[in-house]
Amino acid sequence: MQRKLGFLAGILLVMSLIAVAPPAAAQGLGSVSGIVSDPKGKPLPDVTVTLKNVEKGTVYTVKTDKNGGFKQIGLTAGDYKITVKAKDVEQPLVDNLACRVTGESDNRCDVDMKKLIEAQPEIEAQRKKQEEDAKKFGNMKAAFTDGQAKVEEADKARSEMLKAPPEQRSALQPNVTSLYQQALTSFQQAQQAAPEKDPNLHLVYYKLGYSNEMLGNYDEAIIDYQKAADLKPTPDYYNTLALVYAKQGKLQEAMQACDKSSILDPTKGATAWLNLGVVLYNSNRLAEAVEPLKKATSLNPNNADAWYLLGASLLSTMQTKQQGDKITYVVTPGTAEAYQKYLALAPTGKFAGEAQASLQALQSLGAGVDTKVKVKKP
């Protein structure tokens, strides 16, 4: 009998069937009676029937007789939820079955599992799907945890490699690469095991992107980061995406990602534009760094380093023109102002000396440089 009830447990879990009854009376006590029957229509004796008042939370418990019948008296009018449990079976046979009680009358609330199953044939399918999703989630979690451990190990090994003398780094690189590859494999397994529309899937794609980025697989990293941002648009995801686009030389796509970050959070957007400018600056693409750095200083005018980098980038765009025997330097508007902004914000900052020297150089170039070759008389 218990084995049979164990099979039934969960079939009707978390379902609601509203009984058709007159509106609840405002006063008086009522009662509920009914018969509990299994999916084959046979009465279920000695099972526990619990009635819970939805509004007040009051709970009443009664057991079925040898014919599966039960009755509970002294109930205030209102809506109730019926739960049926069998002895030594953890899950309820029926849970949250709706029953309305009217005052000063006996209310019939049969628990006919056969009719309930026939009325909702998808319940069993839903239960199986929940079990499958739970199994998938467990597999995803295990693979993700393993991948995260490998990433942390790889990051530590990479940090140690970068601290080592240059001549020793080539010998340490294979271990770093192997660890990131193992992490990538684990995250791929997590992605494959993930239930459809799992709320954690964006984290899996982000870690896939990070692993691919560390392995130099930039095209794959872009795809993964974009999927993470599509599932959960956050400034951090777009900031990361922008930097990988920049590494690929895709400046327009990088700027579009920064724009999306700025819309979501102007403060983090300023960081995105600054990071993009730094990447371009360090890659000696100073002219391309101008626009991102202008965006960064516009969104956060109090970042001194952004102003210095903007000044240095603008300085690289300075042009010359020949006027007779002289070369005249055409300074890009805003160059001196950027250096001045830096010095106003950080007069003793790490770039203060360079900013002062650049301003002095700009002043000295204002009169032009004489290029005429003078020949001494013999």
C-alpha cells in the first residue's frame, strides 16, 4: 500500500482546483465532508486530510475512515486549501486543492485523484520536467563550480608567470594555457547541461567568454560575452565586451558597447569609455583614443588621468603646415585645456611633470619653427 502511495506522491503536487460553491456566508460555522479516492477511483483509508484557511492560516486535520471518507466541523466561512498525505510518504498526494466553506452548512469537497488527473493531464509531464530540470541544474552547478576553481587556479598561475623574469615565462605559459583550457571545457559542459531559460545561464556564458579571452580566442569570447549581455544586460558585461572588441580592432562595435553601458549606468559607462581609451592609448592608437576619452571626461569630469590621456592623445593629432620658410604647428583644439584640467585636479599627480612639460612645449611651438637653411659665407 505504501509503495503505491509513494508512486502517487507528487502527481498532484502544487495544483489548485476551485470548487464551485455559493459565496461564503458572513456568519456561522460550517463543515466539510468528502471522500478521498486514488487515480483508479478506489477509496483511500487512513490518510491525513489537512484544511488550511487561506485568509487566517488556521489549520484543521482529520483522517479518512475505511471508506475514504472524512468530515471536519466548526469551520468559519471562507476559502480553504486541502492537502492529503499518506503515512510514511514524504510528499503530499494532493496539495493546495481549493475548497470553499459557507456558514451553517455542510460543504462537499471530494478529493477524486482520477478526475483531477484527467482534468490536468500535463501534471505528470510537468513533474517529470521538474525532475529533469533539477538534474540538469545539478550537473550545471557541478561543472560550473569545477570551471570556477580552474579559472582561479589559472589566474593565480598567470599572475605568477607575469611576475617571473621574461626569460622564464615561456616555460610557464603551457601550464597557464592548460588550466584555462580545462576551465573552458568545464564551462562548456555547464552550458550544455543548463536547463532551458535557467536564470544563471548568463554567468555561464560570461565565464565562457572570460576563458576564451584568456586563451586568445577573441571571436569566441565576443560571442559568449554578447550572449551574457543579451540574457542579462549589465554595464559590466558591456564594458568587458567593449574591451574585447577593441583588442580585435573593432572600434565601432566597442563604442556601441560603451554606449549601452552608459545608458544603463553613466558612472560605469564613464569607466567603460576610459578603459577603451586606455587600451587604444597603450596600443599606440592615440588618434582613435580621442573620442572614447572625450566621452569619459564628459561623463566623469573629475577623473584626472582621463584628462591627461586625452591631452596626450590630442597632442598626437597635431598637424603642421608650411608657411614660407617656416613650419607652423596646428594644435588640435582642447589639447592645452585637457592638460590644464589634469593639473587642476592633480597638481602633484603622477603625470604632473609630463603635463607641465607638454604645456610649455605647446607654448614654445606657437611662434613656429624656422626651417630655412642658412649658409655661411666663406
